[in-house]
Amino acid sequence: MILLISAQNPALESNIDNRFGRSPWLILFNTETNQWEAFQNPGASQSGGAGVAAAQFVVDQKADVVLSGDFGPHAATAFQAAKIEMRLFTETTATVQEAVDHFKNNQLPKFQ
Amino acid sequence: MQIAVASGKGGTGKTTIATSLALSLAGLAKVRYFDCDVEAPNGHLFLKPTFSESTQAVIQIPKIQTETCTACGRCVDVCQFHALAKVGENILVFPQLCHGCGSCTWNCPENAIVEVPNPIGSLERGKAMESIGFYRGQLTISEPMPTPVIRQLKKLRQSSPDTIDIYDAPPGASCSVVETLRGMDFVLLVTESTPFGLHDLKQIMGILKDMDISAGVIINRDGIGDNAVETYCTAVKLPILLRIPFDRQIAEGVSAGKTLIDIYPEYSALFQQLVNQIQENC
């Protein structure tokens, strides 16, 4: 399963970023292999349409699940169309690694 | 003649000046007033027009013809505004992000995109005080893009050389102000001598320099703040054309929907002189 996680820095120990469209980094984590890779979020540098730009990137990575603090209406529309599940960090989610662990333990609520 | 009233800083008195200017000139020339502050138009509160016509302001947005679309993604790649996304074999359109530039339609190799009008506001036309042509643009609440409404409002103007057109600009120094100032012969900058007033005046001056439009300053609420605006105007050779004192009568009158001319009729002659001066120099 491919997870995409919004993060402040390109590392598993990095703090998560609660913003989806404008987080500086998106971390791709493969739950089958435990391998990960960091990508600069293409939405972060846009003057407008950041959510759609970031969502397009996540869709193109063939993600199954996207984890962030919240999702704007445009990004959410794109993920619903792409049938990518949206999950939200909780108050105890601080790092990217924790986001992965919490997701695996099914502790992260679904974005409605 | 095309005169815009702009300020940079909000609340300096653009509408007070623009409506009073229109009233002062109404007997002497053919006058039209354009409320280009389409996110919060308020000139009607003072000139009390009667509207006779209303049309929609629209942006042409793409509609994907799914029968011919091959989901190649070219439209998504060329859209600078991220108004399109490709999800599987579908292209999604996000109308609120679309600027109506037409790049997607132009670049589609399958001719699978048609453009459809997306209403974002209204354009109204009427008359105020019998002789003033009154034009108002209004952006629909929740729509994010004022510029196309302003552009379409200005197109309602049919040019005639003997007319004085007054454009009440939006506050700030962003795209909507630039759109309003485009094509002007002169810009009246209403400011107040405060650090905020000066800061935003400088921003507008940067725009006017790029657009090569001449301007003059009206200092409103004269007597408050400091002398920094005056010092700046002297330094950059920007003429101060009028000063309106900080005055309780004016504040109370404007709050009650009166123009400066209603409150102090003598300003009528001052505004007429001011326009004569502009006409001589333009």
C-alpha cells in the first residue's frame, strides 16, 4: 500500500505538516517494503491552485492513502474521484514515522 | 476623458471623492461613474441610482467532451492555474480556479474541449441624479476573481470624446486595481498622511510608473498623522491637488450617505477647477 504524508522536512523523523497543499514535502511510504522517498510538494510554490497541484502529484504516484492535517475542497474532490482514501493526523501524531505507525494501527480518522 | 480614483490604503475616501467629483461635473459635461470596487461596491449609497439593465459577468470555462477526450493530460499540463486535474481516464475541472485564458481549449489535440460561460457576477447600468450614467460591477460572494468583472464592466463604456468617465477603483495594489487603471488618462490618488497611507501610496506609484499614467494626490483627513506624504510628494514631483480637512461634519455626513457636495457645496467649484487643471496637463 502506498501512503503519501505531508511533512515539513524530507525525513521519517521530520515533523508532519498539517497543511496538505502547501506542505514543503510529501513523503511516499510503501507499507509492503517499508521503503520511503521524499518529494518536494509541487503545490508549495504555487500562487494559486496549490491543493489541485499537490493532489495531481499524489494521484500520479498511484497512492492508496493520503495523510494530512486537513484537505481543502479542491484536493478532496480530486481524491474522491481518484478513490484515494484521506486520513487525518491526530493530536498525538508528531512525526512522519508516527503517522505511518498510527495509520497501520488504524488510529487515524477518515476525512469526511 | 478617463479618470480613476485610487488609493492603495482602504478607507481613505475614494468613493467620497469619486461620487463628489461626478456630482460636481454633472452639469458641465456628460459624466459616467463606474464602480470598479466589485468586491464591495458602495457608490450607489451616495449617488442613489436607478438601474435599468443588468447582465451577467462570466468567465468562459472548459467543458470536457468525454466522447472525444482521450485523457492525454495535455490540458492539465498547460493550465498555469491548476484548474484541471487528470484522475484515471477523467479530466476534472475546478471552475473557481479557472482564469478563462483558453490555453486548454487551444492545446487540446482532440478538440475535445468546448467553452461554456460560468457566471461570476453582475454588471448593472442605470442613471443617477438624472444625468450621471451609473455602472456597477458586482462579484458574486464566494467567487474568487474580481478582475474579469472589472474588465467586462469597463467594456460597457462606449467611447465618446466629450464624456468624463470616473472610475472608483478597489482598494489595494493588486490585479483588480491594475485592471481598473488600464487605459486611464489620469489617476487621482486619495490618501491620508499616515504611515499606512504613505506605504500604500508608494505601492500605487510603482504600478503607475510601470503603466506610464500620470497622477495627482488628494490628501483627505488633512491634519492628522505626520508630514511624510507631503515630503514624499515633493521628492517625487507628485502634485498635491486638493486637501480635505479632518472634519466632524464630513465624517457625520458621509456616515449618513451624503456626498461631500451635499455637506459642503463649495467643494463643487474646487472639483471643477481640479478637473480643468488635469485637462490642461493631459
